[in-house]
Amino acid sequence: MGASESPTESPTESFDVLVIGAGPTGMACAIEAQRAGFRSVLVDKGCLCNSLFHYPAHMTFFTTSELLEIGDIPFPSPNAKPTRNEALEYYRKVAMFYNLDVRAYQRVESVTGEDLKFTVITRDEFGREHTYSTRKVVVATGYYDLPNLMNIPGEDLSKVHHYYNDPHPFYGLDVVVIGGKNSAAIAALELWRHGARVTVVYRGPAMQPHIKYWILPDIENRIKNGQIAAYFNTAVTRIDPDSVTLETPVPVLSRLIPGRQDSGTRVIKNDTVFAMTGYSPDFEFLESLGVRIAGEDRCPACDPCSLESNVPGMYLAGVIVAGDRTSEIFIENGRFHGRQIAEDLKLKLKSPAPGLVRV
């Protein structure tokens, strides 16, 4: 580059609606905006359906395929419950059918301006800045990107994982799975079946009863038979390179474990920890946008009909609408948020901005 040359700046692109988050709910919002005649774009710090992509490779959904459909596109599946891979293929095909404009691997750095005149700055994986002008913003960022931390010594060790994908690398290892819900049960079973020595640690008295109905008896039987070790009413208080420290405050009688489980502190041999402790919406990001977070459940300010937040022109969609109550909204009901938002867009935008082409 010569002395008089300077790096080429990314031109500003203009849209009617910019959707932050390219998961199923974000896709549904972009589709409904397009159907209403408005030009939309999706930006995501990961890939299309980034959270689904990071689900366990062989995961089966709890719901049926028709409840995962968006954009009135049928989701055919030979299985009663579709798999993660089937879902990813389905959402790719939906994106292609609607020719969705997806800007993957761009993290939103800032949203400034006001209703009808927002400026969104993103940065891609190479550090390049991208600028978008948009009349409306939809935030559909989900909650799977921020694990709930235990804040204990050793949690930052490389052997600690907050996401489970494939069991093969853990063959022959001593693995602790922390948690008592679906993700913990699935991880524990798959790891055990692929040759890991598995111990489940959970602060509750037993595995959660609302675990998928085909998973719950499986994990309970493995525990009863002693094939998977389990400590209930117990917390991990420290993680070291070759061990973990467990604390059981009171003696425990569990229907899953024969005999009495003593209270006190114990140190067990360990190679790997899967902390399946749940996830939370990015409240810090929402507050940086000006969205008010209030109440014990940290619910963001949001009109229940239009889903417009307290920031005029900024809408919320998907699980983030429920704050910490992440078990209330799934793809099955969050997918309809796009229609609610589109109805409000039709009232407030009426037509695309000058120079924009209807899609």
C-alpha cells in the first residue's frame, strides 16, 4: 500500500429491518418482514442457527417437526421427533427458499441513533468493521451463548466445558457431569455408552422429573445399577487438574442410590468436567441498547402485543422476552413473534424507505 493510500472503508448498507440473531426466531422475523414488503437483513456472531449447531451432534428434539416450522414451509421428518441434523438442514433450506440475507460471523459492536434512523456497527472475524443503516431493529439473540457460571476455583481450567457435543474424545476418562436436567442426562448417558467413567453431581435430590420421557428412565436405571455414579444434594466446590471437590451439606437418602449417601467433603479423581448448569440471555447487551431490565426475573421492557421494547423502533423476539424464565419460550412459540412484529411494522413503516427494493 502506498503512502497516499488508506484502507477501504466498508460502505453503509441500508435496510428497513435489521435482525440481530439468525436462529429460527430471527429467521422467522426476517421472513415475516419480507412478506410485509420490507427489506431485511440478519446479522449473527456465529453461523446460521448457531445455537442449534452447538447442540449435541446426535440430539433429538423433544417436540415434533411441525412445531419447529417457520415461514409456512413444511418440515418433513421420518422420525417422530426430529434430530439436530434434520433441523439444521431444514432451516438452511428455509433460508435458501426465502433468499434470506444472512451476515454470519459478525458481532454487533453498537447500535446508535433513533427510531427510523438506527446505525448498527458490526465487526467480522477478521476485525473488519461493517456499517448498516436501518429503520427498525429486532433483537433475537436467544440465551445459549452465556452459560451460568458456578464461580468456583478451577472453573476456568481447559478441562471444564459448558457445552457437550460428542463423546468420543472422553473415552477411558473420569468425567463429572454437573446438572440434573435434559442436557446433563443426555451428556452423562452418551459419555457412559462411549466408554467414559461418569459421575453426575446435582444440587437437587434426584434427576429432574421433566427430563425427556425416553431419557429419564434410562439415566435413573444407570444410576440405580451403579453404572453411572451420582451425588445428589451436592455441589462441586473446587476443580483441580486431576480432581474435583464435592460438598454434600447434609446426609442424603435418594431413591436412585441404594443405601445412605454421607454428608461432608470428598475429593474424587477427575479428568474432564461438563458443567451443564444452564444459560442466560445477554442482559448486558440488552442494557447497552437502552432496553430496561426489571424485576426478579429480569424481564426486559416489552409491549406484549407488538413486542416493541421501551426503545422506540427496537423489538424483542424469542426467549429473551421472558428474561430469566428461559423455560417459557422455545422455538415452538417464539417462531410466531415474527408475525406480531410484522403487523406492527406494517402500521408504522407502511412502505419501504426510498431507494429500497421490496423483496
